[in-house]
Amino acid sequence: MREIDTELVEAQPGFISAHKVAERAGVSRSAVSRAFTPGASIAPETRKKVMQAAAELGYEVNDLARGLLANRSRLVGLVASDPASPFRTQQIAALSRRLVERGSVPVLIPTGSEEDEVRAAHSTLLRYRAEATIVLSGMPSSSLVELAQRNGQPLIVVGRTEHGPDHIRIDNARAAQIAVEVFVARGMRHLGLVTSAVGSPNLVEREEAFVAAAAKHGIAVKVQRAGYTDYDGGQAAASLLLGTGDDVEAVFCVNDLMAFGLMDYARDVLNLSIPEDLSVIGFDGIPATRWGAYRLTTFHQDEAILANEIVKVLDQRQADPKAPPIVSVIEAPLVYRGSVRSL
């Protein structure tokens, strides 16, 4: 393959080139390259001249050019099917900050949840030689995993258990068990669960673990699904779960938005008091859970902890590309507020 001419790659109208820096500093073009390459051999005085000239001209290294030469960019792709949801927005913001601190360039690709849409996003990142793809939501397939492995690109899947790629997930099972224990300790045996028909791995894990934990206490859970895991979904589920006249005492909602919809429907339509008539636990810990209108007891996913863990796994994978898949499980502690009745 023909060697890439870095001068041609860098020569973009309006941008200061390394050649101009070399002229200003009175050094060779290669000296400029060495000055901006960590660990490269260069005399201190030469480096000082280069840095001074670069500062005077306003020069910045062309990372795209370097990426072409190395066949690998500093781009890290974030693939998400629901980037506008409150929790996903927090997650993307925290992860982006952490990646920038690491020296990477985060690139968000919003996508649908279908397999072919996630695959298309991943293919785009491969074409730009992204150093890694992080799937925050969606349905990665075995072919997508194989494609990443063939290209030597780290693929990290977040929030789900996958065979093959490195993955980071929340301990949904433990959280669901704790929710049951909290309700049972307060004498509540008529339990409900609100989820959606989306059927993502996180939601399925929370539902199955909650139902199983309740069964150990001889309790049958009333499960109600809505179309989406949003506020309207919570309202719709509440109308079906609570509007039948059944004596539901406590509800575990698979995320905070659904919990908000359920709480407002219970109070505004059914005139129920929270937590006196109905106790509610959510999941995610978005900022609105602290608001006086909700004061929701919820399992908190710390976005900073999650971002740090993602970067840690990425660094481990790049340090040892052939290591077995890395599996990281993060706890989501329960934060008590006013939506659950006191002991």
C-alpha cells in the first residue's frame, strides 16, 4: 500500500501546517513531528523552539492525519438508541468527559434498537478507524462482535450480558431482590411491577429477578407492561395495574420515568396517597428523583462510576487484546426517599 503523504493530509485551507511551524522555528519538518510525539527523541532546545513557534502560530496537531498513518484514530464511538432519555443523557455526558480526559475523542451515533441499525453504526466507526466502539443500548449481534474482533477493534457492551465482547452491567438481580425485601419488611404482600414491552436485557433481568424473589415469600407479582419506558408508559401501566380495584400496596418500576408517570396517575386520578396508600421504588437515580413532587426511592446508577469502569475495561482490552472477555458488574445502591412507607 502507498505510504500516506502527511503533508498532503495536513494541508487543509485555513489551518496552520506543521511545515509553517518548522519554518518559524528554523527546524526540519520531522523535528516538529518528534516534538509532538510523546517519547520521541528530540533535543530539549529544539523542542522548546518548536513549541514556541506552535504557540505563536496557533498550531494544533492534526490527529486525523496521525490516525491515517497509524490506521487507528483516537475516536471512540458511543452507540445509543435512546440518547434523549434522562439517564442516557447523563451516561453519555459522564462518559464523554472521561474519554476526553483520557485523550480520546467521543463520537455519538444515535441509532434504533434493531440489530441492523446497530451494525450500520458500528460499520461507520470501523470505516473511520475508531479505536473502540461502546454500545450503550441496542442489540449487538454475534456477527457484529465477530466483525469487531476481525478488525482488532475493542467492543464494549454496557448494560447487558453478552457472550463474546467485554461487557459491563448493573447487578439487576440484587437490586430486584432488595426491592422485594424492602416491601416485605414493611408488611406489603400485594406487589406490582411496571415495565415495558421493549424487552431489553436490563428490563427482563429486573422483572424476572423481582418475580422470583417475591415467589420465595409466597407472593405472586402483578406485572404490567406498557409500550415504552417513559412517563406516558408509566401512566398507561398505572391505569391498568391500579385502576382495576385490586389492592396493590407497592410497585417496583423498572426505571424512574415510569415511576413518575405511575405516581402522578395514582395521586391525580385515583386519589391515592404516596407512600401511605402506595409505595413506589424506581431505578436509575436521575436528578428529578430528588424533586419535591416525587422524592422517589430508587436504585442509583452512578454515571461517573460507570464511565470510569468503561474506560478501565477499554484500557485493559487495549493492553491485552487477546485476553478472555472482561466482565464487570456494578452495584446500584438503593437511595431511600419519601415514596416508600417507613418501617
